[in-house]
Amino acid sequence: MESVKAAADVYAPVSGVVVAANAALLDAPQSINENAYGAWLFRVKPDDPSELGSLLDARAYTDQAASEE
């Protein structure tokens, strides 16, 4: 990811190839903060679709984060 001030790596939970980037964020980057589940940064075609089975859904992520507080 790049901004005017910095560049940083993005770590994804699956390996693969970026097949799309959300160009709408160029004009409205705040969309990520306003609707984190509705906005997206990029779409990935997974190298190994079985990796998707280990991802958490929103509920499981919320529960895990709450238990670590």
C-alpha cells in the first residue's frame, strides 16, 4: 500500500494473486472506516482454496478479540 507519506506491505491471510483493486477508495478512503465489511481493498484469487477454511467469520473474529481483552 502506498500513500503520500509512506509505503507498507499488506499481509493477507491467504496466498494468491491480486485480481482487482478497489479504485473507489482513491476518492473515498474513509469508506473502509465507515463500513469495514462493505468496503474492500483488493480481491485475491487464492493459490490454495483450502486456506479459506481456516479463516474466521466476523462473529468468530469478534468473539476471539473479546476473549483476548
